Amino acid sequence: MIGILLANVGTPASTGVADVRRYLGEFLMDPRVISIPTLLRWLLVHGIILRTRPKKSAAAYRAIWTERGSPLLSHTEDLAAGLRRELGGGYVVEIGMRYQQPSLANALDRLAAAVDEVIVVPLFPQYSAAAWASVFDAVAAWSRRRAALPALHFLPPFHAHPAFLDAAAAVARPHLRGFGADKVLMSFHGLPVRHVRACDRSGAHCLVAADCCASLQHQNAFCYRAQCFATANSLAGRLDLAQQDYEVTFQSRLTRNWIEPFTDVRLPQLVREGVRRLAVLCPAFVADCLETLEEIGIRARADFRAAGGEDLLLVPCVDADPVWVRGLATILFEFAPRAAAGVAH
């Protein structure tokens, strides 16, 4: 038996301000997320951010909450259920969130009681220390508290895997066909510039030249921005988009010193350039969540229309679409023998 742990970022337990504050406090105090000294991070988070942001974020969560609660959680639950059916009896599938509930630690406890081997699946197509490595940290912290450990393997980022790309294209294709977009925007979650530069193996490649992310090489193999461009280009090929038909942007920025181009800045520019119907894909996410449903589907759409655009379409993430369930099962079937042989950990 092999255990599968589907790991995602997390979600508040409810749209109440107290629950949102609790979630944001745990998330923002992670040194992988805000990489400054602990005391300064505490003063920033507790002294400034948590005094105002929870109320605003709670309102945003209320705009997307469903009868099942958090969309991120319900999509992940549905993905787990589909994987159980697809993988068959030789696998045990659990879900865990990096922050709040259901926790990674509790999911790992259940898996450790049932199996001798666990594949941790960070549900982030592209690598970033703020997400992928943070899941690694949490699993490592759990392992330090246990005497008996199952063999632990980590699925690498799957931004270039055909099964993910094929699934994302299959989900997007009918939406794009029915919308008639003038332009397709592939909007990825942003990161601070310093996070990208910290992953530069050479120390002299990332964000140095305008075309530094044009291809993945040894120097920028861990570069989140370069992986995003690689994902976008591969998706565009599958969707028969010419180079002039799509762009890559980055959303959810907190300061100017985040990777560019910025999605929110680009929207009114596109209107001025003649784009009236804009379709937006968010290929950094495998499950629709606050950043896709509210930030793009509600706020960005309103901003685009206010600037003079006709309409903005949010193309759904792969969520728990059957093509993605099969795709992730394919990725895991390929990875499991290599992990068991000690090729990948």
C-alpha cells in the first residue's frame, strides 16, 4: 500500500473575521512566506497586517463561499475522491492543508498508521519556496516528532508534465471556444523579486536580462517565473494560440518589488490597446480559490469593464475535472516505481 498526501496551501475555517485572522496569522508568520527576521515579521504581521486585512479578506471570502464552504477545500476533497477511484486499492489518499484544517500533520498520522510509504504531492505546478518548500518544512517538522517513519517521497513540481498541461488545455478549450477572446491572459500568482533571485543557482542569471526566463536551464531550473513562462508557452501550443494571442502576467502582488508584469496594471493597458474580450487562465493553481474566483473572476473583471472592456472570462482551473484526476493518477503511477527504487525522494 502506498499513501498519497495531497497538500495545498489552506483556507480559513469560515468567513468570520476571527477565523480569517487566525488563518492569515499562521500563513504570514511562515518564514518561507515573509522572509525577514522573526521579530520584524511578527511586528509587521501582528502590528500592521492583522489589524486591517482580516476584515477585507473575510468580505472577499464571503463572495466565493459555497454551501460546502471553501472552494479550495471542496475541490481538493473532490480530487482526492476521484483519485481513490482512479488509483485503486493499492493506494490510500488523504488531503492536508499547510495552514489550518485539515492539517498536514493529522493526514500524515492517518497515513503512517495505514502504510509504509507516502508520496507527498504539493499541489503547486511550479516550484516556489513560499509554497512547495513550505510543505516540505511542515512534513519535516512532523517527521521529527515521530520515532517510526514511513518512507517519504515528494512529487516534484509538474509544470511541464504533459498530463497536467493536457488537462489544463482540455478544461480551457471549450470555454475559450465559446467566448471569442481578443486576447488570452495567463495570470500566475506573484512572488517577491528576492524569492526568485534566491533560487538562482549562478547568482547572476535570474531577472538580469529581459529574456532570462525565455528558457529553463541549469541556472534557473528552480526559477518560479521561468517555470511559469514554460507552462504558459506549452499551454498556448496546445490551445493553438499564436504568440500575439496571449500574455503572461502575475497577480496578488503586495508591493512594486514583485515579479512583473503585473496583472492589475496590464488590464487597463489591454483595453487601451483594443482588447475588448479578455479570457484569463490561472495555471499556477490546480483548484479555484480566492485568488482565482474573487481576485480575477470578480475584481479583475470589474476593473476590466470599468476601464472600457466588454467582458472578462475566468477560465476554470483543473479542479477535480475527470481529465485532471486521470492526469494526476498518470503522474503518480509514473512516479511511484521511481520513488520505491530510491530514484526520487
